[in-house]
Amino acid sequence: MRAGWIRLWRGTAWGGIGLSLYAGWLTVDDIRDRASSEREISAACDRLVSPAAVMDLRGGMVRAQPGDDDRLDASELPSSCTVYEVPGPGKTKGLFTLVVRGSSSEPMNWIGDDSQLEPFYGSIGSDRDDIKNSDFTAVADRRPEPQPVGDGILGWYGNWYTTVRAECGPGSSVAPPTLLHITARADYEDVSAADRQRLARVARSAADRLTDRIGCRTRLPDLPDHPLPTASALRPAQSADGSCRWFAQHVKHQGQGKLPDRFLATPARDANPVESCLLAVNPDQVGQIAEGLPDDKRDYARSARTHSPLWLRTVSYFGAEARTVGYDRLGSEDEIITTGTAGQGGGAWWASSVCDGKQALHTLSSSYLYDSMLSSQTLSSLFRAYVGDITKQRGCTHVRYPGAKDFRRS
């Protein structure tokens, strides 16, 4: 009996040693895989990111790989790199993308009714059961308004990305572009608050490395110490505040009519180079609007309850940002708006001004078909109220508005 116990004890001991060795081998193998992944990420993203920080996203991982055809080259902008999580052999999941853009011959800031600018999933005609027949405009679930990082000079962020901006000042040895946008983006859903902080640090670090490498003289503010909260739920327009405060005043004096009854604002800060306000119509208001329209337009209005939400967005761009605003021109190249002008195109209108000695553009975008439900007088009055308010708040001069003909539908 005693000999049997001894044999059992020895077998257990050797088995434990074997398992320990196997576990140690797996640990070493994991370390090697992670180190290899980090080297690949660094190379694919042109050494602009901390690969360890990228691999700490989504709770951390052992293996990741860059996309074969999506590798960043900072000498040729725009450029990007994409990284995928590898949860098992032959399997990949979206993880991270770094995008670097520079002011050149194409827009960096977009306005209009292009599908990429839609704030609500219902606006892209999804047939998903959890979206169809829902209250689309209660939450900006596709593209919430970007929130400023700190006072906004450093950039802005959303639920799943951070964009850091850098202006190359006097003494820079870099040739154009003189304005850079560096965006760190999570390519998965339900991005945690901790991951938003990681993305902000990755974008800020990438901007530091890039500006230093290309000789761009700039001073990037530090990231704020506090968390980066997000906002996506819309509220009643009568209580509009922040960047949408002007709209509450406009409705108070002009009446609701067919105008939006919901808003999503961003903090109104004088230093912010980009400031936006989202306005939308809830389903009950859609029904009221539809009842007041001619028969040939009534069905279009009712479609806003099922797949085409009604929304408006105002955005102002100041300084260097104003020189990179553009819109999609159907059948031709994208159009960059010339500062100092006023007009319309691509489902948007713009006005111009001079703020603190720098050019500014003030814009109004409309969802597809919504502007056809509003009279030209309503649109013009609304836009003038917005531009008049923000130029007064910023102390802007030389304000130029679109002409009455720009608000007439062809």
C-alpha cells in the first residue's frame, strides 16, 4: 500500500512539473508572439504609435497583425494603418486604425448630406429589426457630435476615436501641409472609457512624433487629466445650451413650425477651432410636419419615421480649419470652399467672416429631403440667426451671407 502511495505521489509530482513546464513554454510563446506583433505594428504605422498601447486596447491581447495593404507612410498624406486582433488561428477582429491627414488639395473637414456624415443609423436605410421603426433621433448612435479635447485647440474626440490637430507655425522646416489631423480610431463596438483614454494618448503621442520628424514647429497642449465623457442622447430643443443655445432663442422668437425639436450640443469655448450643433426631429413632430405638406411630399416626410430621419447640423470652422472645409460634388471631384465666400452646395450652405484676424466659415447642413420640407425663408432665417449669434459671440467682422437665391430649391 505504501509503495502505491509513493508511486502516486511521484506521478503527481512529475505531472505537476510537466504542466509547469508547459505553462512556462506557453508564457514564453505568448511573450514572443506579442513582441513580434508589436514590431509589426510599429513598422506598419511608420513608427508613429506605441504598439504596446495599441495591444492594450480591448482588455489587452497577445497577438495582433497589421493589414496587408493598409500601411502608413507619413511622407505621402493622407495615409493610414490598420491593426487586427488575432484571437485564434485564421481568425481576426477589427482593432485599431491610425489616420494622418494634411491640408493640401482635398478637404479635411466635411459638410453636407453625404452618407458618411449621417448621425443616425436610420439615415442609411438599414433593414435591421432593432433599428427599423425605432425612435431614430433619440440618440446619435452613428456619428455623435465631436467633443473638444480640453479647450479644443488640441483636437476633438467621439465615442470611438480621438483626433489631434497640429498647426505648423513660423520657423517650421516642413513644406505644406501646415495643418495636420492625426486620428486614432477603435474598430470595434462598445469602446470603454479606458480605451478612449488610450486612443487619446496614442493620437497625442503620434502627433508628437510626426511633428518632430517632419520639422513642424508647434506646441501641442497636454491631454486633460480627467476622463473624456461622451454625449449622444438628444434633448428637447427648448432647453438647448452650449453650441446650440442660439437655436432655443430662435425658436422662442420665431416659433417651432417645421423646425427640429431635439438637439445635441458641444461645449461653446472661444478657443475651439471647430464647434458644432446637431438638431433633429422626433417621430411625433415628423407626423405634424407631414400633415401640413402637399400630397406629393407627404410620403417623403413620413419616411423619416422608418429610414430617413430629419436633421440639421451647424458647424463653424476657425483659422486653419476654415481653409480645409469641403463637400462632395456628385459626379466630380470634392470641392474645397474658398474662405471669404458664401454659397451652397452638396446639401449645405456656408457664410464667412473674420474672427480675431483669421478667416472663419460657418455652415449649415441638411439631411437629404429635409430642406425640401422647409421654405427658403425658414432656412435663410435659421442660418442667419446661427451665423449672427456665433459671430457676435466670437467678435467676428466682415460677415458674408449666402444670397436669397442660394436658399431657393431648383
